[in-house]
Amino acid sequence: MIAAELSFEDRVRLAYPLPVASLYQAAFLESDPRLRVRALIDLFEGVVRYLVLTGLSCYAYYERSDAKLEAKRAGFDRPSLGIWTALLNATNDALQQVGSLPSLLSTGKIGRDDPIYAGLKELHEILTGTALSSKRPSLTQFLEAVVAFRNKKIGHGQLSDREASRVAAPLTAAISQWMTELPWLYSLHLVYVNRVEWRDPCFVCYGTNLNRGTSLMPFDLIRSSPITHDSVYLYEPGAGLLVPLYPFFVFDTGLKTLYAYSELDPARGLVLRCPYESVGAEAARYVSYDQSIITGGNGQETKPDQDRSGKDSLVETLSKRDRVMKDLQAKLSESWLTDSQRGVWEQLQRLMGPPYYVVNIYGAEGAGKTFLGQLLERQARAAYATADAIPWESWKGRPLVVLDGYDSSRRAVRSLRSMLQLYGIGQAIILSRQRVKDDIPCLHLAVTEHDLQIARATLYRELGVLIPDGDHRNLWDCFDELEVSHD
């Protein structure tokens, strides 16, 4: 809880998320009215983005389904401020009465003595040249007015010194009041967990609390169930829940910098950028991830050997691919792993056996998840099967099984735990496109251009298979263009 006697500036400094507090600080360091107004608009956009990204993460974690929100995702691949704001309203509606979550937006009307009313009044008059007629406007009207002001006066560079001087003070007060009325920013905590240890009979999580303004404070939490380390979470202190925020947020421990989703690059995946000024921050980080997290839909799992090329006329090429896939499976070796696969493989070794009874490896189609599962089988360490043909009877008493293409819903995973107990199976590894929604260790397998180079080189060296250069986004794209060398 924030002490009521603290000034708003102190509240932001002590109990607001790092990206929001950093943008707030930058805005209030500006004395020039035009620069102050621009910085305030940046602050407004930063708050909206933070609310949307954390809200969408909760929407996925709690497995909500809302047609209106899904419809608003149409422009989420390259979102404008208007799209961010529309998503905020839709996400707020979709999360009503979910767990102990506070609202993303207040729904009451704005009174004439409210600083938000004064800010809206000035924005309206500058934009339209007329007085605000609504006596009890809604918060949505204020949000839309800020967007319109940004587009007309900031985006097109038409903000005059006179307009900036006129609007700076009321806009400052309005945005500050809006942030004061957002318990989502201070009652839920942005945290980074870098280490999880098993200390019988519980797990202890260690990391950094990123909800202490611009300060980075230690964080620790005792839990009965494991979570994924090296990840950013939204922590609900009252309920003790940790909602995963990956892939929307990534924290760089070396640079002490937080990166947040900005847009989608069809070729390189999710583009993450630091939303505030941070010394040494990279211009962009790229995350290879199932794009349904952005475009919407449920990201249904597909069979690992399913043809996803849709090129029915390339029968000869596909038959070559099938032959190469069989050769590959017969000769699997750890030396064939790409860098991303090796990273996940090494993390997986530390999660083998109790107290980790279910582990999830997830990633977009063509990332190489099936390769890891089949490698465990080839090493005689696990039994492997696709999720649509699980031989439970023959698996009785097995220490480790791999389920490829398994349902990532919380219901399905908890049902799986019951099946493991019923058949005396020690541990299960789930391979899926979507991250599992339950509280288990989840390892994300990405695919980079360097991974594709390694894969092409390995196939040529070990199998004499030449993969021609091309616009390959994943391993499946490479196999779709197979040419077998006859040298």
C-alpha cells in the first residue's frame, strides 16, 4: 500500500513500474513547455502500452476469450497510439471480475472539479476551437482527446509555443490524476525472477522488484509450485500469483534494462524496444514466437510431422524432405543442436526428475521442439509420442515421457498430472506452440538466423543435404526447399 500522505511524485518514485516511473521522471525534468508536452504524451503512451501488455498477459494466463478484444487485435502487429488505446478499453472489458485483478480503467464519470476534466477541456478547445459541452465526460473521452491531440499537434509538428504553454500544466495534472486512479500500476508488481531453488518442501524465487520506481530492489518469494527463471512476471501480492509477461517483456540483467513489445516483424518475430531512456540499451530485441500471441486466435497445436507448406504440386520435393527427415531421426546427436536448441537442452537437464513433474518446451512452428523430444528418445532417456496417439498402457512405470503437440491449457495440464499418477510415470515433457498456462517450468525455444545457418551446415556435413539460400523463417521453411546433393 502507498502511504496517503506521500506526494504523487514520491508515490511514483517508490511504487510504480520502472518504465512508467522513468518516463514520468523524464517528463518532469523538462522545463520548456513544448518539450514538456511531448514528454507527457510519451508518458501517456508508455502507461497505455504497459497496461495493455500486462493486461493481455493476464488475459492469456487466465485463458479468457472475448470476441471484441480479438477483433481489436487487427492492428496489433504495427500499433498506433489509437490502436493501443482501443486495445486498452477492450482488454479492460475482457478482464472484468477475473481473479483479484483491479480494473485497468475507471468507468465513472469525470466531475468538473477533477483535474482530468480541466485537461480534457483544454485539449478539446485547442483541437476544435469550441468549448467542451459535456458536463460529465467519461475517461474514454479524455483518452481519445489525448490521442487526437498527439496525432494533430505532435505527430504533424503543429504544436505552437502558445498552445504548449497553455496545455502543459492542465495536461500534467490530468495525467497525474489518471495515474493516481490506476491501482493496476502500484498494487500489482512488475518483477524479474532470475533464480528458482528447491528447498524442501517449497520453491524459493529470487530476483528484482521492478515496481519501485527507478530503483531496482531485491525480490524473493516462497512458492509451492515451480516457475520459469530468467523471466518477467506480474506479481499479485494478495493472491500470491505470478503471471508470466514473456514475450511482451524481457529484462536484461547486464544493462539493467527492460524491453517491451513494440511491433511485429513478419521475418524476425516480435520487436521489443526499451520504452524509456536507458544507457547502452539496444535499439531493438527480436523474439521468435508464435505470432498468434499478436494476431489473436488460439494457436492450435499441430502434428509435428504435419505438412504445413500447402504446396501440393511439389510432390517430388516433399518426398525428398520425408527421406531426409527419416535419415535425420535415425542419426540424431547432441552435436547437431543449434545454439538456441542447446540453450534449452542445457536448461532442461537441470529440470530432470523430482520435484519437476511436468516441464514445457514451447515455441513457434519450425523451431525444432520435436528434434529435442526425439533426441531424448534416441538416447533411451524418454518415451516419445504425439499427443493424439499416447500409449498410456505401454508407458506404465516409465521415468520420463515426451508429449509432442500437447494441449497447452491449464485444464489439460492438470489432467495430465492425474494421468501420470495413474500410470506411475515419473515426469512428462510437453512440446507445444503456446506456452502452458499452468505454473510449471516453461522453456522457450526460439529460432534465429544463426540457428538456421548451423542447421544448414549440419545437414550438408552429416547427410550431404544442400539447403539453398532463401527467405527462411524457421526449420520447416528450410526443409520445404530441400535439394539433395549428389556430389
